[in-house]
Amino acid sequence: MTDVRPDVAPLFEPFTVKSLTAPNRFAMAPMTRSASPGGVPGEDVAAYYRRRAAGGVGLIITEGVFIPHEAAGGQSAVPRLTGDESLAGWSAVTEAVHQEGAVIAAQLWHQGVERGADPEFNPDVESVSPSGLAGDASPSGRALATGELAPLADQYATAARNARDAGFDAVELHGAHGYLLDQFLWERTNIRSDGYGGSAADRLRFPAEVVRAVRAAVGPDFPVLYRFSQWKQADYTATLADSPAALERLLAPLVEAGVDVFHPSTRRHYVPAFPHLEGSDGELSLAGWTKRVSGLPVIAVGSVGLQTEFKPSDVRDIEPAPVEAVLRQFANKEFDVIAVGRALLSDPEWVNKLRAGRQDEFVGFNIGKALSALY
């Protein structure tokens, strides 16, 4: 193993939470690929994740994987976590990652209203959400009935149990970016009056019930990660919490329900969460505030190693960026793990290059290279 350059050495210490131990503090961020025809991850998917594990990533977080609900998503080539064929495919993926010395978490996904009005997968099934509202508050799909919520939480639990049985080391609940769990949290998309909407505490009720169902399904020692965000696909300026106190109120019920690690998703990892605060508090990132108010380990993410923030429609060549902000935040104890996204699509060896001090070989992000990495 190549010696580690001294300034990044702390990021190459192991990270442990419950039964999971990652060999370093680098994660591969979840990125949708739609490369599993029929919902079944094939040999190419196993090779894709193996390359990133071999390239030095300690923790792989998969692309979003649909839970076994008929309206979970709109694309048939997004992988699933149900059925013998899909589970066998995932077993091959987890084995490939483990052979390279890394660990892997499955991200459990329900798109809710973001599935759209014209889904390609299960087109005859109407999209569902808390209140039948899209991110711009316009009518879309239908509202989930109160009686549907407990069975839906159980479907998250089934997916989590299947992930554990397929060899995954953890699961992550996708509660960010305006998808189903986030739709419950956001007052624009949740106007329910049945105890699952209204106050911030009531909007948290269903996501917390999902966490509890997953925790009961996988047992006390299997790590449960939770991804959340302020921004939504429909509104980059949206907020769920406008102060540290509001953030603590948001996260505390999820901690109590059984979350082990938070993954606050930001478009730029170094941007202050609450810049209106005075002094160093006004400079602290969302990851830093999440760690401070929750007391749990945190995964930071957002344009790591690149010059520009994440934009889904951005097809430009994006230049690599220095990692000094990552090193500064880690030294400031703002996060425990740093997730790398687009940089790893173009350059599977990104982590190993950083380890060896070969940053001059970073290739940035090129849409052509990213697309070729899908196969």
C-alpha cells in the first residue's frame, strides 16, 4: 500500500458505526444510473462498484434502489430490492465490493410525486405523495390515505431486510431532494390534517415511523443512515430548518427512532448553513451543524473535488478543485465521512490519487466520461 501524504492521513483512518467498519473516511455518493434493466443489477453494475472500491473508496452508497411499492418510481431500469433475480444481483455486487476491502450501503428510494405524471415503469399506477402536490404546490398524483402509511413503512422495512440478507453492510433512507420522505417534511408538499401534517412535529411523524420500521427489521446492530437536504429539485432555495434550533427539532425524532448516521446533502459542502449567525457559528456547514445538534456521525457531501456545485442539467466539462476545504472541515470536526460524487464517475481512482499526492492527475468531471462509466 502506498504511503499516505501527511496532510490527508487523518482521512485514511477507519470509521466504525455499530457493525460497520469502513477502512477510511471516503464514501461514494449515491448517483442514479438507470443501468439495471428490469430492476436487476447485472455483472456490469458489480464491476462499476468494484472499480470505485478498488480505487480507494471505503464506503459505497449505492444509487437509489426502489422499495417494493408499486408507485415507488417511474423508471424500470432503476434497480430494486425484491425478487430472487434482483437480490442475487445485489449479492454479487456486495461480494465484489467486499473483495476490494470496502463496505457498502443500499440507498432505499421512493420518489413520491417526483415519479411524475407519465412514468415508464408501472404507467397505470398513479403517483402518490403526502398531499397530491408537486414541488411547486400544483396538483399531481394523489394523496396517500392514512391507512396506507403503515404498510408503506413496512415496505421500506422489507427492502432493508432484503438488503441485509444480500450482504449489504448498512442501509440509507433517501429522505432528501424532494422525494417521498422529504415531501412529508416540507410544508409546501404536506398539507395533511390527519396527524401526519401541519406542525413540523407532525410532518416528521411518517419519516420517523419508517425509521422505526427499518430498525425493527434489521436489528439493533445494523447501521441505518438517513439522507436529508434543505434544497429540493423543485426549489434550490427551500429550507426545512432556518436555525440550529429548528435543525435540532427536525433531527431529534429521527435519532430517537433509530438513525445511526446522518447524510445532509448540500450542493457545495463548504457553504455555511446559517450565515446570519455571528462568528464561527455563521461559518459552520450543514454537516457541522448536523453533527453538533444530533450528536451522531455525519457524512458530508457536495461538489467535492470540483469547481462548481451540483446541477442535474450541467453538461459542461468541470475542472478539478483543491481539497483544502475538505481537510479544514475535517480538522474542525464538521464531518466523519466525506462523500465524493461526480469526481468518482470520471475518475474511479480519485481517492487513491489523493492518498498518494497525485492531485495533478485529477481529471475533473466530463459528461462523456461519466456516461461511459455507467456501463
